[in-house]
Amino acid sequence: MTKKFLSIIGAAGFVGSYLREELNNSGIEFQAFDKNNIYNSKEIRYLDIEDQHSLKQLSNTSTLINLAAVHRDDIKPISKYDDINVQGAKNTCIAAENFGINKIIFISSVAVYGFAPANTDETGEPNYFNDYGRTKYLAENVYKEWFYKDPDSRSLVIIRPTVIFGEGNRGNVYNLLNQVSKKRFVMIGSGNNLKSMAYVRNVVAFIKYCTNINDGFHVYNYVDKPDLDMNSFLILIRKKLFNKENVGIRLPYFFGAIIGKIFDLLSNLSGYKFPISSIRIEKFVKTTQFNTSIGNTDFQAPFKLDEALERTLDYEFISKIDDKKEFYTE
């Protein structure tokens, strides 16, 4: 009988790279696939979820983890979101049926909830506001349809992480940390708004945990609790970097909104993408807080949120590391 493996699609990305490390450290055999392999890892084989022929490489798969997605805010053409996030889900479900794969772990996003009420849990209504959230929600439905064709034999886990940060990530959390480290950051608003976040090493530990869930349909928001408000978040950063327990200069939201509009105009005129924009300021001052049912399981995150933040700051701005890997996401 042909040996069956756990297979990861999207294994070269930020989460995928840490997941490979976690599985290797745990002695778990797996197959790694990605369309892009910018660091030329010998462990990763080429696979394009838009190409049915390419998906034949999944023929000896027992459990499929799909991390592949288009998720930046500026993807052109917009049809790419549907091609990869939705059609890619359809293609992987076809492959699962063809090759008898009965377990899928799909990494979705809290973006399906949009600007959700505080403490939205897995029962929250979809209210996406961008193509990323829309196509992630449609992809979830594709996988649910696959599961309910044979619920007695199949297992489906959908994980909706909140914003993921960690060593090497170049998304919005890193942009904020970088601005603080360069003393270019100005606090906008009261700072009392809460932010749910997820540390990449905790996320991949939970994905590994889910590989042992062998029955039924499960949906989990992934959030590292307790949530921090922006004042606490900034104080932790400045304490680590400068040994100062304050947030530094603060501006009222009104002035911050004006600054954001100015940078929008400069970006439109110059074509340059600035780290400051009106949408980023809007996101910054809002409460983005989610709840999760993971507390009902026996999963224990390896790192507390303050420890995770310190590890990230040390890696990015304090320790001298010559061969840092960088993952550009939003």
C-alpha cells in the first residue's frame, strides 16, 4: 500500500514556513507544496492550486492543510482573489474526492466577519468588507459542501486567525513596530481600543493540534488571549526597545485622520506606498477584538502574548541576525 502523508499547500509562506519547522521538530512526516519558493527550500515542491494537473501530486495524501491564499489589499486584477481563494478551494476539493483525502484543515481568516462587534466568536455573522474576506468566506462554503457530501467519513477544520505577527513577518504589525523602533511613531487617539492578535508560533502549534481532530466539522477563531489595548501594546514595545514605560507623543484622532488623508494624496501623486494611510489609521484606532472557543479544548499555546512580542522585537530590532527571512503580507 502506498504510504499516505500530511500535505501542506502554501508551505513556503510565513505561516507555512513556521508550520514546517514545527512539524520537523515534532518528527512528523509531511509533504510541502507551494507555487512560490523564494528561499529555494529543497523540502518544497511546486504546486499550483489553479492547475488540476498539478494537484495530482496530492495522490498520496491523508490530511490536507491549505494555507494558500491571496491576501494583500492591493492585488490586481481583483479576479485573482476568486481564482486562487475560491477556485483553488474547488480544485483542492476535487483532488480530495479523486484521491480519497478525508481530512482537510483550511486556514481562513477573521476577515470574514469584517468590522465585527467586539468579542465576536465563531457564531458571528459574515460581514466582510473586502475581496479577501469575501473570497475566504466563499472558500469556507466550498469546503463545507465537500464535507457534507460524506460527513460520516470526512473531517473538516476551519481556522480563522486574527492578525498574525512574528519573526520575519512584514505586515501591518511589523510596520508599527518598525516605526516605533525608529522613533517615528505617534500615538493616535485614546489608545483604549483593544486588538486581538495571534503569534505565528502559537498558530502553527494549533494547526498541528488540529491534525489530531479526526471527526466532524469544526470552526475556530485563533486569538492569543488576553487582548491588549493599544496603550498596553505600545508600553510593552517601548519598554523592550527603550526601557520607557509610556506611549510617547499622542495626537487626537481628528489630527491623525487629516495626516492619513495627506499621505493618501502624496501616494496617489507619487505612486509610492507610504507606511501611513487613512485606512491604516482607521484600522489602528478601532477595536478589533474576537473571542474563540479554543478555550473549550485542551490546547495550550506555547507562548504568552507579551513573550511573543518580546521575541519578535528581539529578532527584528535587537539581535544581530544576518540571514533574516522576510515575508511580505498584510
